[in-house]
Amino acid sequence: MKQNLIVILSDEHRHDVMGCAGHDFIKTPNLDKLASRGTRFTSAYTPSPICVPARAAFASGQYVHKTSHWDNATPYTGSPRGWGHQLQAANIPVHSIGKLHYRDPNDDTGFDECHLPMMVKDGVGMIWASIRNEQERLSPPSRMLGDYIGPGDSSYTKYDKTVTKRTIDWLAEQKDKEQGWCLYVGLVAPHFPLVVPQEFFDLYKDRDFKKIKSHPSDGIARHPWVELQNDLMNSDAAFKDDDERHAAHVAYYGLISWLDHNIGQIVDTLEETGLSENTTVIYSSDHGDNVGARGLWGKSNCYQESAAVPMIMAGPDIDPSVCETPVSLLDISATIPSFFGIEPLNDMVGADLRTMANEPAKRERVIFCEYHAAGAVTGAYMLRKGQYKLIYYVNFDPELFDLRADPEEVNNLANDDSYADILADLQNELRKICDPEAVDQQAHKEQREMVNALGGLEVVKNMGPKGATPPPDVS
């Protein structure tokens, strides 16, 4: 029997905001149902906590410092070649519907057809945020989270609705086809602007969000690198008042339920068309969201809220389970060709999720993440090994967390002498993957060369979107 694969990638879905992940109030019945009949990966991560670098890494199956897609102004163009190209070479139909955040739909990015593609604005993206020298950085002229926060429809919710409808129609068209296929679906929610249809806003409008983890207003100091990064676009300080801050929390959780609603329609279509009998679904997100933790919004750091992602795999041959082996979006990259019996490209660093789901947990498996984008005066790197997690900042002191004893990452152990050997071991593992200082220099050099090629600081400050990337016109 032919086998089909759907990969659904959302945008900015925090790893723990699902009922199946133990969240205490979120309503995600469709994701919970998907997890109940498949494998949920409890320790999944992005290769980079910002959209474009994460998506380029996902497309190619390689680390960001290998692809040189450093920030939201360096979109994927089809190089390095990735899993889509492999499927095409094997004559496996491969389509995309929705957000890609690549450069241009005409680029050879490994899809037979891109339906309703959302790309970076003008093929350039947020070039102003590529200026990372502290003395030269350009802050966005408008509030990053959007001018309005609350109930209603935004261009993003309208886009997701259209993407969902196109996906439903596309699946119906495949019902009687004999050839197996791969479909990538890119949904935008819960990415800001924090605007969500009223019925989903109403689900959480009466909740109390006053107690926020490690908020600076409680006298808790942020790490100096994080403080500098957030200074570029301090979303928490830009709220008009506490009522709007409350609305931001409500809207984020409402967008999660809106996302769940759309995924439910897609999965229901598989059932209604009979495609569920031979179709595997993988769900994840490009990165997480701080949702106010530490006084931070959006992504752009290596804490769990930002760097960890949800990941679920369900299909006819997948038994219900929970997998504690640490994984990455790059493992989805390797799983896609493997699913169709194709050996992943040699440069891909991931492994087949199906194999890991069926093996005893390998909790010591090393996972790596890096950030060289908006607000980062130097590179930041995350390395997870077992229960410990290192965040390494070039020219700043590192952070070390014991995720088993301290899952909220409030107790930095890096300066505790009793953890010196563990810190040294994780730093050694990091340097097996890359030289963080050399990569930081390379990123700065290539970003400045790009800025200069486009006309210099005065020119690029007016280029690209000043906030969220606009979706295509779907009117």
C-alpha cells in the first residue's frame, strides 16, 4: 500500500502549551487526540529560535552555521539542497501549502508546487535587524507585537483559514491517486500579531496571568546578554497598561486553540477521505515563545520557552508512546526521505524519528541550537546533554541548568564549583560541533557584507518589514 506523509509546522508554539504536555488550562483537543494515537517527543528543539534560520536548517537538515542563513534577512533559496530535492529526484510528489519564509516561490526549494506561499518580504526580509553592533543597532519603528492586541481577525488568522481550506481541498484531490506523496503545511499561529477570533479569545479572557516567571519587576536580574538582546525591541515595556498585557496572554493562548482547531480540520479530512489508513502526520513548530517569562515576548533566546518545541508523530504503523530521547527539527528533516526509503543526504545531521520512537530512550543524546539574529550582539549557543543544558554566549558568562531538578531554568549552576566538570563536558561537546567564537565572527562578517552590498546602514534601515512578515494576499 502507498504511504503518504504530512508535515505540519506552526510558528511560535511553546513546547509545553498542549493538554497532552500537561498544561493546566490550554484547550488543544485535536493535538491531544493526535498524541494519544502516536508518539509525543518530550524534549524537542529548534536549530535556531527565530523563523528564517530555523526553516532553512529544517529544509536542508543542517545546522545554521553550516547553511549561513543567519537571520531573517538570509532566507532559504534552495541551497544547500535538502529533503524536498531528494523526494523530487525519487519522483515522490512533494507539495507545500502555506508559510515557508523562504526567499521566492520561483526558487528551486524542493517542491513541485508551492500553494499560497508566504515568503520573506520583497525577498529581503528584516535586513535592519542584521546590524548587530551594539552602537549601530536599529530598533523597529513600530511595536513588534502589533498595533492592536485582542479579539478579532488579523491578516494572519485569515491566511491560516485559507491555508487550512486549501489543505482540505488538496487532500480531497489525492483520495484516489495511487502514488504516495509528501505534503508540507505551514500555519502561522500562534505567531504575533496577538489577535484571535472572539470565540477563541473568550476561552481564556477570565484567567489570571499576573504571576509571571522570573519577571524583572520582582527584582530578578536577567542575564546581561539577554538584557542587551531584549533592549532592541522591549515588547513587555511597550504594553499600554496591564489590561493590554493581560490581553496579550489571552490572545496567545487563544491562538494556540485556533491553531488546534485548524489542525483538527486537516486531520478530520484524512479520516473522511480514508487517507488516515496510509498517512503519517508529523506536527511541530519552528520555535517557541517566551509569552512574558522573564519579561520577554517572542523568541530569540535559548531558554526552554523559546528553543524547545512541541513534536508529535502519528500514523498507521506508530504505536502510542512518549519518547524521552532529545530530538530536533533536523530529525524531521532526516525522517522525511527515510520515510520513503531514501537515504538522507550525508550532510544531514538528524536521525529517523521512527527509529528513536521504537528504541529505549537515549537521554544523553546531544542536541544543539544557535542564535545570530535580531538583538544578538554576539552569538548564543545551546547544548543539551542528558539532564543538563548549557547556554554559551560569546564574550559573556555561560549559563548551566539541571533540567531535571530545575525545569524552569531559574537556578544557574555555571558558577557552582561542584558542577565544574559538567560545565566543562558540555563546553567540550559544543566545540565538537563548532568553534563558537569563529562562527560568531563569520556571522558578523557575512551580515555586514550583506548590509554593505545593499547600500549600507542608511539604506537598509528602510528595507524589509518593521514587524511581522506580511502574508500573501488571499482575498
